[in-house]
Amino acid sequence: MSGHSKWHNIQARKGKQDAKRSSMFSKYSKAITVAAQRGGGDPETNFSLRLAIDKAKEVSMPKDNIDRAIKKGTGEAGDGVQIEEVLYEAYGPGGVAIVIKCLTDNRNRTSADIKYLLSKNGGTLGGSGSVMWMFDLLGLIQLEESKLPGDRDAFELDLIEAGAEDISVEDGQVEIKTKVENFSKVLNKLKALSIEADDSSLRYIAKEEVAISDEVRDQISKLFELLEENDDVEDYYTNAG
């Protein structure tokens, strides 16, 4: 997967110490709230909400936390807090392109935090459209190759008919790319085939990767670790190879 899984894999988060669990809960809570704000509080009719809830359950987020996040999104909580999605376009160490996706209740605070993290770690904040043209927003589904059925040709044909754009297998891992409008259809097809994805989300995937030095790689890794620790950062994407 272009410029993402080498740097950041949500599965890796799950094995980290419990000290970071509250930060993870905060991130997923915001994702649930935003999904409920946009499409209502019923996961049966709101696919984005269902996806956010599934991810929260994967990290053992308590049901009470999930319910509170939904009520906050639908306005039932009565706290008047609004969470918004903000995308930041940036240049990282070595000039690599970075898209940072944030969910925040205070845009000024988040903007200041992101600008500070970038400036202290060899990066700069770009203007609107400065790097977004280097990425495509796609659905990405990941699962272990061992989960695939025996008849691979029939499996791939089923997914292509459902809307899969690309299916690749490397090092025992399967990656399925879809257009945004076909993302839920392909996930539902996998479910119908009794295949459970290990991870699935809409992501900004680099159209082309750029080669970087080991020094730049170390700098980027440090920057991304700091982004991981920021409660407002939901995800990030880069074209670094």
C-alpha cells in the first residue's frame, strides 16, 4: 500500500501498553461522534458509524463510551460540543508529502499543535491543495492471505463485481482497493463470503511513492510517533516509500 502501511498500521496500536488506551478511546470516540453527526445514530443505516463502532470494539472500548459518543453526535448528550474533521496538508522531512486527518472540537488548538509538531521535526504546513493532488481517496481493506477461499479466481471475480479496483497479495497479506462509492459494497461482499477483514477504512493513498534516505526515514518515524500521541490526530498518510 502506497506510503501508509510502512509507517502506520492500526493493528500495531493494539499491542501497545494500556497507558495509551485512553488516547485510543478518545480518537475512536471522536470518530463515532463525527459519523453520528453526519449520518445519524443508527449503525444499521449509517455505514460510517458502523465502521467506527467496529473499530472501537476491536480495541475493547466499553459500550457506555460508544453510546455516549453516539449521543454526542446526535445532540442527545446536550453538551453542545461539535467535533469537526480537518485535513492538514504538509511537507515532512526530505520534502515528502503528508496528509494529516484530525477530529477536533477546537480547530485553533489543533492547528497550532500540528504546526508546532511539524516545525520541530523538519516539516512545514502547506496550503490547501499543496499536496492533496498527490493522493487518491480510496477504500482499503486488509486481511491475512490465510482467510482466502480455495478458489481464488471465483473470489476475485466476486469482489470485482462488487466494485473492487485492485486486489494484491504480498508477504501473506491481502490488500483490496475500492473507489469510495464501492467501499461498503465490497465489505458487504466479504461478509457474505464469511471473510472478516483485519482492517478497513477510507484512506489517502499516494499515487506515486518517493525514495528517501535512512536519515529522512528516521526523522519521519519520529514525527509520526508524535502525531500518534496527539489525541486530535485520527490518521496520517505520506508518499514516502
